[in-house]
Amino acid sequence: MIIRILIYLAIAALLGTCQELPPQLEQVKTLGELRVVTRNSPTAYYIGVNGPVGPEYDLVKGFADSLDVELKITAVESFDQIIPTITGGEAHMAAAGLSVTESRKERVQFSIPYHEVTQHLIYRLGTGKPRSVEELTDGRIAVMAGSSHVETLESLQQEVPALDWSEERSAEVADLLMSVAADEIDYTVADSTDFNIIRNYHPELRVALDLEMADPIAWAFPADADDSLVEAANRYLRRTKQGGRLARILERYYGHTDKFDYVGTRAFMRHYERRLPRYRDMFEEAADENTIDWRLLAAMGYQESHWRPGAVSPTGVRGIMMLTEATADYLGIEDRVDPESSISGGARFLRRLKQRLPDSIKEPDRTWMSLAAYNVGYGHLMDARRIVEIQGGNPDAWIDVSETLPLLAQRKWYSRLMYGYARGWEPVLYVENVRTYLDILRWLTDREQREQERKGGTVLAQEDGEEAPAAETGGGEDESQAAAVD
């Protein structure tokens, strides 16, 4: 701490003399910390169960580590505070999903782009889809103050002078999308990354128009500073792109958001209210005993059986967690359709698969691969990892393994592998679906917790007394779990 104070004093002394300040990169290394301004958003930075997460956080944390300095994050309350925080000297840079615009270039300097998005105009299903900008003049439009969406609307206003909107300082994109879903406003503008995540919570949201295509996203730095830190950032971003780390970060947060099923999502929300309360305590207890997030276990249960204890697939797997007979025997389970036994067995089996994976596989890839093994079998997963190695990829990265799993259905590959043919596209879809359900469960339970804190009470579980049907198609191949026990 004393050294840190002395460093601050040394730089302050330079400011009080005629001596030229050292380059910004040298200042960062001297201070021993990289000060970054960002925003609370699923596409930037937020506090997860195990600490800070988010695509911008993961990326900028890697940059700070490459400089061998600590990362100091400041999350501002409104989007229009981001650039003033940089220009005011309170941060070295911004990592907040900023679009590169001409007006922003006059105030800050940008790194090379590391991602791109499409700006969507969003409306609510059933309210009438606008076909042109001219049709928006009678609607209520709200966007985030200080966002590039304001600049997009200003550009459109030159062609359609009657176009009008409000700029919200206290709202994030998610808040505005929720307002559209609640019919409080008619339209908002959202980047494709935000929309693809939020639409799973509000499936009635729809894209009316694409307002800006291939909008580049980059980090921002003070315009009046030297470019030493920007150049260091550009070198880092090029390395992360060439080394595949950037692709893995983007896959972690966005890889499962491209596919969307309106009917399926609406059904999930109903089942969350009506079916899950009967089994929630069982999921929580089994997850706690096996050190698993109960919401992950519940997401698996929904993908497997839609939380129906009597579900049976054509291949003979049964119960909420769709256990094969061989897996049930292995786990010592006598009744696969008993909800508590099935959920407990599924949790224990997932934990054992996760433990069996090579230590070189880190989170979250370790979880995604254990899910794939649960669905298709451990042996087939290992075969897919071998294909990745043959192709020169990273067998410890889910993004690479997910691309090779479908190859298990091609003769030129499965004829060369130990475990042979498999419907390799199924575990990829399985993992994508579980990740989507997990995201929705996290959002619902977080909202539930906020409501409890606000009311100071407990939210009672709702039940409707539905009878579970006798059979439903389940999730994996009949040999999948048995192969995982080999």
C-alpha cells in the first residue's frame, strides 16, 4: 500500500512540473492497475455466483493479466456516463460493448474491433409489425441515453423528420426490452447480442427492422492520451483472436443464443410455475450433495423429460433425468421413475462424468463437455476430442469439440474411432438447449430473490395438480449413459 501511495505521489509530482508525463502504458504498469469503466449487462460485466463474469470482463481481465497488473472495474449507473468517465481521466479505458461511431471518434480513440453486432428495432408480437421507419412515427420509442442507438435514430430522422423518441438515462437495454414486452412502450433499439439473450426471457419480443448491420464493437481510450496503451490492447486482441481465446469467450456467452423457439420458451415458463415447484427441493438437495448449481440440474431435467417423472423414450430411458437401465444399475437405483431417485442419480452421474474428464479441461468448457457425455456417452466425447486433435484444434475447448461431434455420424470418421458411430449432432443441441434453460432459470430465480428482498417475505411455490403423463420422448441415445460408465 505504501509503495502504491508513493507511485501516485510520483506521478502527481510530474503533473506539477514541466516534465512530460510517461506514456500511458508505462503509467498503468507503474500504478500496477488497469482502471476500466464498464456497465452492468449480460453482454459486458456482472457479478455471477462465483464472482465477476461477462464477455467484456473476461476479455479485459486477460488484457490486464498480459500487462501483469491488477484489474480495477468501475460499473457506471447509466450508459451515457461511460465516455465522460474516460475523458474525465477516471479510467484508462472502457470495455462496455461500445460501437465505433464517427461522433465518438471525436471524443475517444478506439482499439481495433473485436466483435460486431446488428442493431435491431424491437416490437411486441401481436401489436403489428412495422415495415418501414415511416410507420414508427405514431409509436412510443425509447432508447438508452448516450448509446449508438441514439445516433442511428438521429440519422434516420434526417429522412423521416417526424420520427421521435425518448432517451432513458436510468435504463439498460434489458429494462427497455422488458418495457416493450409489457406494452409500456412500442419500440426500442437493441444490439443483436442483447436481444438474443433477453428474448429467451420474453419470447413475445420480435425484430421489426435491422437498422444497422455489422456494427463494430471496440474498446475506447482517452483521445488526448498517447497511443501506447491502445497499441498494447491491439496486440493483445490480435493474439486472442489468432489463438482462439476470443472465439471461446464469445461462444461462452453467445454460442447458445442463436437458436430460439417461441413455443418452447413459453411452455418452459408455464412449466416453471406449475411443474418445477413439485421437484425443486429435490433438485436443490441433489445439487448441494454433488456441488452442482441446482438450476443446471433442473435445466437438464427439463431437457430430458420436461420435468415429467413418468417420461419414457422409445429407446427405454426413463424418468425425469432419463437414466438408462445400465446407468441406474451402476448407481444402485431401483426405480428410475421415482423423482427423487432419478434426480439424485442424474446429479451423481453428472458429477462422476465431470470428475472423469481430463484436468486440462477448465470451466465452463468442463461443464459443457460433461453434459455432452451425459447425452451421447463419455467414449463418444473422447472420440470427438481425438478428431479435434487430428484437425489441429484445442480438444479442451467446447467450441472446437462441438464442431467435431457431428462428424461422428460420418463413416470416414467413425470407422477410424474406438467407439464408432454416434448421432453427434444431438449432444451439441442438447448442450445448447440446457444452456438456454439454465439462463432462463438464473434470470427467473434472480428476479424471485429480488422480489423476496423487496417484500421481505417468501414467494410461495405454485402448483396446479397436473398429472404426469406416462410417456414422453427423452434426450439421448439408448447406449449413451451406459457407454459413459465403461
